[in-house]
Amino acid sequence: ILLLGFIIFQYRFAFISPPITLASPTEMSVLSSSTILVLGKTDPNSTITVNDEPVSVNSDGDFRKEITGFSGKTTITIKAINRFGKQAVFTRHVIIK
């Protein structure tokens, strides 16, 4: 039973999308600068893209990316893909003044 539990734990991401938590920006936040800081956490073995630009993930699973937006409503798309091809996609909308 322990061996089966260990195998399922190791390969759980073959069946589910990678976990992703976004700390910044929050949905519909109002920013005064055109520079947007995207901060989050995911599985360290996942590949992250922000608006289709690759982002490095450290050994703890933390990632950070600064992007430039335009005045008005801006959409940010964050995608996490694990080594098994499963993906999670998050979309955040921010307003830049």
C-alpha cells in the first residue's frame, strides 16, 4: 500500500494540471505604472509562460516576471505546463491609468 501511494504521489501530475497560485496582480487591480509585476508559485518542474513569454521557475516553484502593459484594460495570460503536458491557464485583467 505504501509503495502504491508513493507511485501515485510521484506521478499525480500525469493526471492533473499543475498547481499555480498567483500573488500579483489581483483581478481588476488598478495600476498607475505600465510595468506589471507577475508573481506566483507552481510546481518546480513546470514551465511557465506569461503572455507567451517564458519565465524561469526557481527550485521552490516561485516565479517572477515584469511585463509592460498599455493604458486601459490589459489582459495577462499565465500558463503552466508540467512535464506530462498537462496545463493550467489563468487570465488576469488589470487596468492601467
